Amino acid sequence: MDNTKNIYDLIIIGAGAAGLSAAIYAGRAKLKTLVVEKSDIGGQIKITAEVVNYPGVFSTSGAALVAEMKRQAVHFGVDFTTGDVAAVDFGGDIKAITLDNGETFSSVGVIIATGAKPRQLGFEGEKEFAGRGVAYCATCDGEFFTGKDVFVIGAGFAAAEEAIFLTRFAKKVTVIAREPEFTCSKTIADKVLTHPKIEVKFNSEIMYVRGTNLVKEAMFIDNETKETWVHEVDTGTFGCFVFVGYQPESNVFKGHIDMDNWGYIPTNDDMQTNVAGIYAAGDIRPKRLRQLVTATADGAIASTAIEKYIDDTKHKLGIEIEREEKPLEDNQHGSKASLLDGDTATQIKHVMGRLSGEASIVAVLEPNCEVSSEIRAFLEEFANITSRVPVNIFQKGENPDVEAKITTDLYPVIALMGAGGVYSGVNFHGIPGGHELESFILAIYNLAGPGQAIPDALKERIKNINKPYSLKIGISLSCTMCPELVQACQRVAILNNGITAEMVDLQHYPELRDEHDIMSVPALIINNKDVLFGKKGIEELVGHLE
């Protein structure tokens, strides 16, 4: 190879527990390493409210644990990038992956740690009422069912854990388990069975859900007695949360490596696949126990095993891959009370330093409003981090000219303005924190350049959309699936001035949630009329708008 500056020793696809564990070990081994994640880091463990079975950690949240894992990886010099892998080339000594935005990265070795996503069960009404009573993420959607009845479908660890979590919101939780007993550990099973707000029905299944806009009725069957019963409501709705296992995220690798009949990637004890230089770790593998501790073990094994392969291959090819040495700082800067901690502030400065164009932020706040106060604190802290993007804060009615530019019917609002103070079409209702902080930073980066790469053909399709669209994305800051859709909508709005993209934290705008019967996020409201549920990449979004 003539140029090795853009070649990595190792690319890790997926930033869940397995991928982050592999990254930590690779970073410590001084391998030039890139971690690719399609949205936010963390995988399935990030949405786990309480982790109490990870050795040496008495109790923590999944989000806190993976944040610490990423901090360790960054500490050891690992690079991170965001994007969905659209194509791979595993045919030569140097492997290549191409992201959905057109970016291509090369490496000597690859670890696949893409994990698995929740599996649908296939009962009548499941697809039709997804987002309107049928849900798959208790952390994302549990609050929508406050004071309502909730049914949890499943008998495994996820079903048991999420049933307990949902008792924070639900009036009553009923577990519908096809099995005669729980298939998870006895400790968590006993917690479910003894919980005062949970009823468990074993040997039972859900047959259908029905309703109008929302779920109003569900039928269940006892497989032993063949007795059926119906749960129905006259007003409001109730929830059916489905936790019946996962399906591997492996479609992009079909035809490139061996898979089993279910799409899992078999490996040997060193996590090596049938293709030299390609390893797999975590829930993407067929395995008996899918737990945090086994995922991290897989990542560690894969990373240490692939190290020898990388060294041998580089020696054979006669190449030396340059790794930029980064100071190993503890990254413990800033106040714990800060909305934007030290690591985040450093990343913001780095991104803002790469801007080539003009951008500014305008906020229009309302008096005596808690959300407005939180927005002001957030923006003031952002302004203290960087002066590259000016921040202007007004009270509603104070600057009619600015309000006229920002075409919105929801306040308070944070709007992004481009060159000459022209409205970009992108705004935020609520603090763009949690999982949406990345969306906020990327929107500025894409507005003021150079921006994320996007295929020219897709860019032209976006620019050629000639119908005006108002896109409101209903989100929860705890939702790991929301940022992908938010970022896709923002990218489209920035490229087409006939489209607006508004991130709406539904916790603060219940009237919008109720108006559109939203019971799950992300929820895409198109022209204040049609609603689409679930995460969508930019290609799929453009297909809906064309």
C-alpha cells in the first residue's frame, strides 16, 4: 500500500459492551483502532435501568457503565465515528467498510460486534399498533403508560427486568409467558413473582391487539386449559411490551462470512470467523448465555486474539500503520453538576474548530417556564465552551423579526441559523441533551461545514424534493433509537430549504403526544398529520418524502 495514514490496524463495528471491551484492549495494545456505531454507543445494555450482576460493580445503570467504558477506550487512544455500515469488502489482506454516508475506512483486521435487535412476535395487530400501544423498549416508552395497565410478553431476562422497570409507571404489570416458568436467573424471577404490582400468567400467549388509533383490546390464551380472555378499555389505552428475544444485526455481512440459519456468526474459541482477519464478539455470535459479562469477555478475547493476526499481516505486507499518540488523560474535568462534562466540552471544541462556514443559535424562551430555564442554562454553558457559534437568547415577543424567521408553532425553541442569519430549518424543543446532544452538534457541523459525507446521488434526490414538509420528531432523551431519525431529518432540512426538522422532547409537550396518539418514540409527524414510528436512516426517510 502506498498510503497507510488512513488505514487502521483494527476496525470494530458496534459499540455495545463487546465492542467497547474490544476497543479498550486494542487501545491498550497500541493498535490504531476505530469504533463504528450507527447511532449512540452502548447497545442493548445502555437501556438497562439497573446493572447489579457485573462483577466488581455493586450497582449502576447501563448508560453510566457504557459511558465509563467509552471513556476508558478514548483514554487509550481509540477513535470513534458514527454511521451505518452499508457495504464491506473482506476479500483481501486489507479490509474495507463503507458507511451509508459514503465514507470508507480500511483496516488489517475487523471485529464485528453489532449485536442483535428486539424480535417481533408476529401476532395480529403487532405491526399495525407499533407505537400506539405495542412497544419494545421500556426505557424509551414506559413513561407513556403512566397510570395504565401494561402487559409484558416474554419469559426471559429482558422480560423480567423490564417488567420490574415498568412498575415505575404502570398501574399494573401482567407478564404473559408462553413457558411454564421464567428462563432467566432465579434471583430476578423471584423479584418479579413477589412484586406487588406484577401478576404472572405462565403457559399463556397473546393472540391479538385491536383498536382504532390506539390499542383498545387484546386477547390472550392459556395454552393448557385453552381458555381465552380479553382485556379491553373504553377510554385511553394500555400497553403491550414485547420481549421475546433478539435477531442478529448481520444482514450487511451476508455472503462475506459464514452464518448459521438464524443469521448469527459462528466463531472458534478465539472469536475468529471463517474469514482470516474477521472476528466476531458479543450477541452477534450463537451462544448459550447473552449477558453483559459474556459480551465483555468476548470483546477481550477477540481483541487479544486478533492482535497477532494484525502483526503478522502487517509484517507480510511490509507496512507500518501510523497511530497518532494521544496523551492519556483522566478526562475528569469540569463540575459534576455541569450539563456538559469535560469530555463533552473537549469534543464540542474539536468539532466547532472544524467549521468552515457561519452558524449561530437563536433561542426564544417563555417566562416562568422550567424548560426555558433549563434551555438557558444549557446554551450559556455551550457559549462558555466555544465562541465559534454565537448564541442569542430572547424572550417570546421580544424580537418579532427572529420569531417570523423561525416557522414553528411550539415554544420554547432553539433554532439553528446559517450564513447571514438565515433560518436553517432545524430547531429543538427541549434540551438537546442525553442521546440528542450528538444530534445538536452534528446539525451545527452539517450546517456550517464541512459536514458529514453523503453520496452525491442521494444529495441530489434530497435537493429535488419539491414538496414542502414540516417534520416533527417526537423523542425521549433516554431513547437510543431516536438520534438516527433526528439526524436524518436534520440533514434533509439543511439540504432542502422547503423542509423543516423539529426535535420535540415529548416529556415537555404532552399536548402534541395526545393530539397524534403517540405511545412510542421515535415518532415522525409529517406536516402535522401523518405519523411514522421507529428509527429510520436518511435513505429510508428520503424514500418517504419523494
